[in-house]
Amino acid sequence: MRRALFGLLFVTGCHSAHPAGWPDAPDDTQSMLLGLVLPRGGLRVQAFEWPDDRPATFDAARNTDVTVLYYPETLDTLGINPGAVPDARGEMNTRRLPRSETTWASTVRADGLDPWERRTALDAELDEFRIAGGSVGVCAESGGCFVTAADVASGSCAATCPAPTSAGTPMPPMAPAAPMFGTCPTGWRTVPVDGIDTCQPPERTCAGDQFIGDDDCSVVGSACEADGWPAMVPQDRPVRYVDAAVAPGGAGTRNDPHDTIAAALNGAPALVGIVLRRGTHPAGANNFTGVVEFVGGCASETTIQLDGTWTVEGAASELAFSDVTVTGGAPAVEARTSAHVIAESTIFSGGGAGGTPALRGGDLSLTRVVVRDTQGIAVYVADGTLIATDVVVRDSASTGFRVEGTTMATLDDVAVERTDGAALQVLAGADATLTRGYLAEAVGNTVSMSGADAALYDVVIADGQPRDERLGIGVLAIDGSTVLVERATILRATTAAGWFEASTATLRDVVVREVFAEPDRGWHGMAVAATRGTSLTLERFDVADSHRWGVLVESRSDVDADDLAIRRVQRGLSGDTNSVGIEIRGGASAVIDRVVVEGAYTTALAFDDGEREDQADCSTDVRTGMLRVTDADLSGTEALSPLAGIEAGCDSEITFERVRIRGMRGYGVDFTQSAKITAFDLDIEGSRVRNIDAYYDARLTGTRVRLVGARHALRADFRGVVDLTNAFIDCGGEPGTLGILQNNFGEVELEAFEISNCEVAVYGLFSEFVDLADGYIHDNTIAIETDAGIEKFLLRVRYQDNGALTAPYDPDRIR
């Protein structure tokens, strides 16, 4: 039989011990309690099994009231724990000292023990004293349990424990849909990228000019005729012929051509066609009014060599080119006011001397045009219109296309390669649409927008290059811009594939691969960033091999993401070890449906609602952000396992539905600093440290939660609270594992649960609160290990095949 001292409570001062004997035990009694009311308000209660452990005498201080209570039941059947019990006067889940069939009372005096007298009521002190509600260990070992809170208070053990409700199984998340590119444009090819069929133009195999739909070097314009003259000449206007190889003084006919362009223009009508024979035609600066069209013998061998700018102005004026090469000029050609420049099957080369644009408008219309080797911006339009179809811009010393002001720009089948500046720059109110574009090797930001609108369809953006303060971003939109990117592949950007500030951005059916952080800019390196109040929409967005971040949303921005995949987020090249799949911070908000994050180095998903200078300081009044995530699959890989699946802090408020977390090298869910998480169908497996960690006033409320295979399945610490319904905990049978770890005023509440295969199923210390109801604790080495009365909060709990139900706690287990 076990026996123990129930407790020594409120004992003050020292008392001279006096031996006292026992009164005769009434018939049919099996246990007794001994209560001593000591001087100065002290109280001591001893409990002994009866009759085997009955002592012959006991020691009591003089002038001590002694009461002995006999019971026909054993302490086990009374539900009284024969272990130590704290003073619990009036505390929760306690009960009064049991009444007895027979009560004996006496007083120990200096000269001996007063005669024992029968009592019909307890002394006031004993009547007020309360003891713990009963022993879970004794009750469970008999196959029973406490069914209601009243049973705990009274110590009433149900002989047969009702079958607890089984823990629910979380619903698995839905997988995100991959980007859908549909039928590729004519001449384009299908290129698989990690199993996604993207559309890309033919490989750029030509060192020279190659239009976006051609699979080899392109011929600009018509083939050269044997006689050097174009096969087709204008039929709707007067025509003057020019042959640079003839003597001066010709009449301008085909048989008697002018020798120079200047001679042909001298006295020409307002509507005129200038036909150029194969060769080089020098020309000085000129200002055109009217309608003038230049037609060459063939673009590859007919050159207009400018020494100065050709301008055209006037509402009805038009300057047109076909089958020629135009070189030089500063700029080469400029349309002013409402005049037009039209170029077809034309090459512009080497223009923009002194950094001026090569082509500037006004209104420009370009078809099957190459603009290359320019010394400034290749094509620049302000407050006009730009129509570009089948255009190649390459090897420009500045921006490829720049449009601004009231300009409407329509670009179809455009390739921009190797520009020392943006491939496409849209500024100050301009509106641009690019359909079927290949933009590669731009220095700075490949597509750059400020206060403008743009839509990009079927584009490939590749190999953005940083230099100095230019960051190498794929698509940059700032200052109130609106941008749509649809069916796009962004490859090998530096800093970011997309960066959006104070703007509105939609990325739909987009694949991003390889985004680098420069060594001296360790905080850069993300697939997409939204900041300063940006509204970002992501639909079928797939990212892999970025450095530092997959998606970063901050500074009161918001993101609405459907079908998002982020894989292999590496550490930055600067040596910074941070890398996060998705981070929402600084008062930002996010709604994310169907997301996969696989292999982020630090954290799969981080949410921090504080907007402040110091990320470690939560003292902020700004709490406008929120996060809702539905159908999320967060995991590590053999090569790259995140430290944590989900991190949250600083008053964050998050809702999760159908979230699965696998293979974290640290924590499944790590939340702190008053973060509040509501989770439905949360499934965490294989975290090396803890599956759930609630810290510093953080609170997790969840339904259908599965926690498998962590060193600590669940921890509530420093006032952290975890409240779960339908919780399944399986430690995997490893030594040193804990199912519930709770201390420092943490709180754990489980209803309809199962805890199995742990070294310790429930472990707690330091004024903890545990409320477990309607569940199973089975196949654990130790069911409960604690330094306090956790057991008194367990209702309708069935214990099967465990080791000890209670054991002295071992602080080393929580490390």
C-alpha cells in the first residue's frame, strides 16, 4: 500500500511534539484521515491507508486540536490522491474534506491527550479545508475516468470510462493550378519549365537581326533586284529617282535619276515618292512638311546616311521609309506636333548621336523594322502614338522604347535585346500594350513604369543586368502605375522579377526562374515585391530559385493570390542566411488560395502585422493587416528544409484552412508576441524541434489538427494559448519526445484528441493550465509528467498502455 503525507500547510512557529495514541477504529472502516489544528492557525492533515499502515502513535504539538475521520471506503475508492496536496482553500477544482461515518476528536495538552470523543460535525477549520478533486492516476488505473467537471471537484471516478470522441482527420489542401499559356503564338515554341508548358519565341541563334517569330536570321525588306532599283514604287503620287553613282544634273526619272536626295527634294511637290537605287545616299538635316516617302532598292544595300536630323511637322505631314537603312542623325528621324513617321522593312542604325533618341515622335508607326547600335534611346514617343509590329531593337546605348505623357503605345511581336537601360519604359500617364515580346539583357529594369499603365501579354523577360543604382528588375511599376502581365516567363532577373510601389499590379499565368540578390544588396532578391500601398493580384504564379524571398508584401500593401507555387528559395549571395517563401509585414494584408511553398531556407510563410522601424519592437498602434490562407502545402526538400513553416508575431491575425506542413528543420508553426491564429484542418509532420510553438501571449485556436513526429509536438509557453478541437498527436515513438509541453503560465486545451507514441504525453511545470477533454492517451512511456496538478483538468480521458501517469518533472526535457 502507498501512504503519504497529504501536506503541511500554514504551519507557523515551532511546537513541542507530544506522542498520542489512536482511538479504536469502528467496525468495517478501511481508511482514515488525521487532521491537526495547530496553534496560530496552522493546519496539518495526514492520510493513511487502513489498516495496514496504521501507526501506534503520532506526534502532535501541545494545545493542538486533533480530529480523526474513519471511512468505510479506501482512499482509492474515495478518489483521494495519497500523494502530497497543496493548500487549496477555495481554489478551482477542489472539494471539501470528505465526511466520515464516525468522527473522533481530542486535544493534545501538556499533560497528555484528552479523552477521545465522538463528533457529529467537523471543526470549522477542517470543514473549510479543501483538497484536490481526486487522483487521475488511481481512477485511470482502475479503468475509469472523470466524466464531468463536477466529478473532478468531488473526486468521483466513473467505474467505466465512456469512449472518447476520436480525433478528426484534417482535410488535405487542394493543389494549385499551374500557369496556363494555351496555344502558343504562331512561330513560337512550347518550352517545358519544371513541368509547365511555357510559350517562348524561337531560340535567338542569330548574331544579327532576328525578328521574334523567325527561327533564324531575318531578312529586312525585299530582296535586291539585279538592276538595283526596287521592284515596287509608289503609284499614288509623283516619283523622283535617285542614284548616288550618276553625275549631277539628272531629271529625276528612272533613266535619268538625280544624284542626291537633296536634288530630288529640290522643288518636289508636297506629295512625293523618292526612289533610291542600291548604294549609300548622304543627306544633311532636313525639315519636311507634306507627305514624303523614301523607297530603297533593298534595305540591306540601300543606305540613307544622315548628317543631322530629319524632322517632319504639321498635322497633315508624313515621312515614310521602306526597304532602306537609315544611319546617323541626332536624332535620326523626328515627328513633331501631329506629324507622322512611318517605317516599313527599314533598318535604323547608329542614330541618336550625343545620347539623343534615334527615332522620336509625335506619332510613329513601325512595321518589320530594326533599330540597332543607337547612341541614345532607340524609340521615344511623348504625347503621341506608337504602333510597332515586328520590330527588333538591339544594342542600344540607352532605353529601347520610351513612351510618356498622353502617348498610346501598341507593340506587337517586339524583340528588345542588349540595351543599356530599360527595354520598355512607360512614364507619366502613358498607356502601353505589348503583345508577344522578347526582352533580354537590359541593364537596369527591363520594363520600367512610373505613373503609367501597361499590359504585357505573351512575353519573355530574360537576363536583366544591374549596374550602379540600376537594379536589374524584370518589371518595375511605381507611383500609381497599373500593370497587367499575362502569360509571361521571367528568367534570371537580379533584385526582383517584379517590383511594385504604390501601384496596382496583376500577374496571371507567369513563370519566374532564378532571381538573384547582388552581394552588396543582400536585402534584394525576390520573385515579386509589393510595397507602399500596392494592390497586387497573383493568379497561377510559379516561382523557383529566387534568393531571399518568393513573395514580399509590405507597407500596407495587399495581395490576392490564387494558385501560387514557390520552390527553392535560396540564401542570398551576400552571405545573409534569410530566405522566406512568402512574407507579409508592415501592416500589409493577404488572401492566398491554393499555395505551395517548397524548400525555403528560413521560413515558408511569415506574417508580421507590426509597422515599425525596428522589427524586434512590437510597440505600434498600426494593426491594419490580415492574412487568410486556404489550401497551403508548405514543405522542405532533402536539399533545402526551412527552419519554420509559418512564423507570425506582433499582433498578427491569421486564418488558415487546409494547411499542410512537412519537413521543417525547426518549427511547423512558430508564433509569438500576441499573434492570433485560427486554423481549420492543420496537418504538421516531421518538424525537428516543435510542430506548434505558442509563445509570449500568442494564441492558436484550431479544429482538426494533426501533429506527427516532432521532438515536441506542441508547446505553450510564457502565456501562450493553444485551444484545439479534434487534435491528433503522434510523436513517432522516438525517445525524448513530448506530446504537450507547457510551462510559464501557458495554456493548452484539447477536446476530442489523441496523444500517442511519446516518451511523455503531457509535460508541464510552472503554474500551467491544461484542460484535456474527451480523448485518448495511449502507448506513451509516461502519460503525465508534471510538478503541479495538471491531472485535475482531464475529463473523459481514456488511458491505454502507458507508463506512469504522473512522474517528477525533468527540466532537461524541454531543451
